[in-house]
Amino acid sequence: MTARIRTGLAGAPDNVDLVVVGLGVTGAGVALDAASRGLSVLAVDAHDIAFGTSRWSSKLVHGGLRYLASLQVGIAHESAVERGILMERTAPHLTRPLPWLMPLSSNVSFAQATLSTLGFQAGDVLRLGARTSSDTLPRPRRVSRTEALGLAPALRSAGLRGGLINWDGQLEDDARLVTCIARTAAAHGAHVHTRVRVQEATGTQVVLRDEITGESRTVSARGVVNAAGVWAGDLVEEVRLRPSRGTHVVLRAEAIPGLRSALTVPVPGSTSRFIFALPQPEGTIYLGLTDEPADGDIPDVPQPTEGEIGFLLDIVGSVLDQPLKRSDVVGAFAGLRPLLESDGSTADLSRKHAVLTSRTGVVTVVGGKLTTYRQMAEDAVDATGLATTPSPTRDLPLLGAAPRAELAAIEEPERLVRRFGTEARFVIDEAARVTGLTEDELVAPGPGGVTLAELVFGVTHEGAADVDDLLDRRTRVGLVPADREAAVPLAERALSLAHARS
């Protein structure tokens, strides 16, 4: 079976077991879960793969430690279990262990340090309960002042008493995970189509419009799952959401020189809120995360506010020898969490997912977190009543997955192995076949580290239709506007080459 994502309605079936609306991480996960259980599936998105919230995360697979602070033990355990599944079985190629350093600076009291130590130990209990190996995620420990400065030389040394080290999971890229899940679903027989908008939906049929040609078509189904995220209420009026906005700032690595771990910095006046500095493989650092109410209409691309940017810079800069400046910011992004409406602040709303069935029979799945997408998808498919077998996705590797030792032995460009795993050679060979170019031309790093090989593959196999798809979702060059501008000619060349040979 060819693992390709399509654009528009061409080739889409008129009758399937299940229609999935939305191709963020949850919708892609539903498509994979259903297809892997033998159901015929049509999964569509009005825009593109990972167009919404799924591409605006912190790029983490985290074990739910923050939920213990609010006594959401069940959610914390579920997060730890799903983190282990991703890191050890289904997507080791797209994940890696990340050390987190909480510096014990002069503004961290002994009581805060003790509370954080207990929290990290509780997080390790979650790891043990999830049966995740300490080889994958080592146990937390306290480190000396010297070791803390070795991990983060830019820390303010005056008053530094040492640090606390914890371990969690980091994604290569959230949008890359979604694309990989969608292609894996296609490899199991699902029809995955972008640029297809759902105009009407009941539990037994959907009216679709091809956003490229304007063609409309009605597709019959035995079930429909609404996984449209923050737009879920547009399709099913009974769904009431209260989105919250999470903002990140992007810095060059030079802004916090020598950073070899994530930094965890407590928010003054809070015992449960922290701001993170997350180093990335291609020489950037993400600072996050805010949690602010997002009232009003839902934008296609949420925008960070200057207040949020300044807040993130101030909190992280408070533990550094040199404060962070607004001029250090080379990019910023924000995402909206699809939280169910209830009383209280958005920061207090439960991150537990919900599966709801409308009066017309549409199954809606909302809430949750990127880390727990697989369980959300399984629950949604179960709710349709269509599946006659249990979900196999707990042990179903995504395309390119392999044990870490096997991945480490692959002799292909490191970036492509990080992003495609065992498919790295396939990506290069397919790009060479389509373009006729040499391997050296295809794998030479461009702006932001991007290669022509992965851009061509994005067009031929991953449904990328334009420059935005390539730079903002198939790769994440677009998170730094200056890099994006520099990469536009390379993306245009990839589109031209792929279409010339198609």
C-alpha cells in the first residue's frame, strides 16, 4: 500500500466505514487506529496536515508531572504511559530523552527546592508505573553548582546552590509526528486528503467541498468522528469549547550560550507554574509556555502578544547572567488548546480528553494533549461502535520507527534520520528518482538546516501543495521568519522539480 497523502477530492471514495474530520494529531491518530482495525477510512482536513494546534506545541512528549500538582493523578498516569509508548515502541525515531535543569538560584527558596524535589520523585514514580526504562529516561537527581553551570554556562553564578535534574521526552517536531501518523494511516489503507472541507455532517454522511477545484460531493459512512480541535464546535453545535492560548518565543542558541539541557524556571508566586527554555537540534531555543484565555473568533493562525513575549523573556532571564532582550527574539508562535468549557480559569481546566456523541450521531473528541493522542484516538474509534477488534496501536510502530541502537547505526544525514528514521534513505532515493539530482545536491543543508530531499518528498509523498505547506508544516523553517524568507527559493525549486516529473 502506498503511503501517500493526497490534496483535494480526487481519488476519495464515496462510501466508507468511517469519515474523520480534521488532520491534527488526534484526527491522524483516529485514522490510523480505525484503519489498523480493518475499517475503511476517509480522513480530511480543510487546510493541511497539522494546520492547527498540533504544530504550535512545545514539541514535547511529557509525562504529566504538572498534573500531579493539581491532583489529576489519572491524567498524569495516562501521560506517562503514552510517553513511554511513543519513546520506546511507536516513535523512537521522532523522540529523544531531554534533561531538564531547575537551577537552585537565590530566588528559589529551600521550601520551593524541597517541593520540586518531591515533585520530581513523584514524576519518577509515574515513569516506573508506566514501565518506562531508566535507560530511556534516567532517574531525577540533585547536581552541584559546577555541574549545573556545565549544563547551562549562562546561568547567573552568584547565589547558585546547584540544581535539580529531571528527564522527559522531546519531539523532533510536532508537525513531523502528525505527518508520520497520517502516512502510517495511509499505509494501512486510509484515504488521507487535505484541502477538503466538511460543509455538513451527520453520523452517517458528510458533504465535502474540494477547496482547490470547488467540487462538492456527499460521502456515506457508518460513522463520523469530529477531530477538528478548536474548530470542533463549528461542526457540532452541542460542543462548547473555551480555548486557551499558549505562546512560545524562539531564540538563537547564542542567546543562552552553551545550553545543554532544558531549563525549568519557577514563576514567582506560584508553586505549580514554570517557564521552560528548550534547546532544539538546529540551533534555536524555545521559551514557553503561557496560559491565557482566548476569547472571540478562532483565528487560523493565533498571534502571540507583546505582553506574553516580555513575560517569557523576563522569567527565564531572571536566572541568567545576562538578561534576555526583545532583540534576542527571532520568532514567536502561539497555539490554542481545545478545552471543554467549564467554570474557572483556563489554567485550571482539566486537560483530560472527552468523547461526545451528538444528536445526529457524530462522535467528537476534544481536549487532551499531544502526548496522549493515541489513547484519545482509540477511545474515539471505540465510541463509534464500528470496530470488532481491540486497537493494536499501542504496539504499532509508525513509519520509520526502529530501536534507538538501530537508528544510531544508520549512515545517512543526521537530520534526515532524526526526521524520518529508517526511511531516511527512501526519502533521498525518491527525491533523486523524481529530480534526477545528485545526493550531494539533495542533502546539502539550506536555511534552518532544511534539505531539498525532504522538501521534494514533502510534495511527492506528504501532500504538500505550496511553499506554506513545506516551510510551515512539513519542516519548521517558518518558525524563524528570516530563515523562512531565505528558504522560499529552495521550497519553490522543490515544488517545480516535483511537478515537472509528476
